[in-house]
Amino acid sequence: MSHDTLQPYKVTQKHAQGAGNIPIAELHVGKRVRIVTKETLDYINTELVPSIGEHGLIHPITISWSEELQKFELIAGWNRLQAFKILGFTEIPYSLRETMDEEALLKLEVEENIRRNDMR
């Protein structure tokens, strides 16, 4: 397959159901798969905060409604959320996914993190 040819793929998961802004105080951040390291915090402070401050948020965070908590729960975008807090924002843009069980949430968080590639 050449690099300029796209192949069809069977879609098995729903896409975002909506988007908008949500008050940061209304988000629930549950237990995360990825461990926060010094390098993560350095990245947020030295790269992500200045980038969002200058260019705005390019990719919104991803949230899902938790029936159990009766709150919106963060699925993807913890670093972006932290940057928004540092910048003093009280709301953050989001993409809303369908309500998911714990296993589906975990799979989506892992998928989001393993598919991310550092730009060279």
C-alpha cells in the first residue's frame, strides 16, 4: 500500500455526540492509567501552557457522562486540563462521547495514549 492511499475500515465505535465548553469545576477526574512524572509536569509547564496561551486549544478534552457519579468524567486530556487550570481558565472545550462502562473508559484512555507519537 502506498502512503497516499487510504483503505476502508469498518467502524466499530461511536463518535463524539456533542461539543462545547464545560466548567472545569464540574469535571470528575478519576483514577488514571498513566503515572504523572516530573517530565510530564515539565512538559505541561514549559511547552503546553505556552502553546495553549499563544494558539489556544487545538484538540478539546474528551468527556463522558457517568451515571454512577452523575457528573461528566474526563476520558482524555489530563495534560490539557492541567494547562487550562494553570492559565486560569474556568471552562474548557470538550468533545462528548457516549456513556461508557469502566472497561470501555480504560480502553479509550490507553488507546489515546499509545497512539500518540512524538513529533520529530
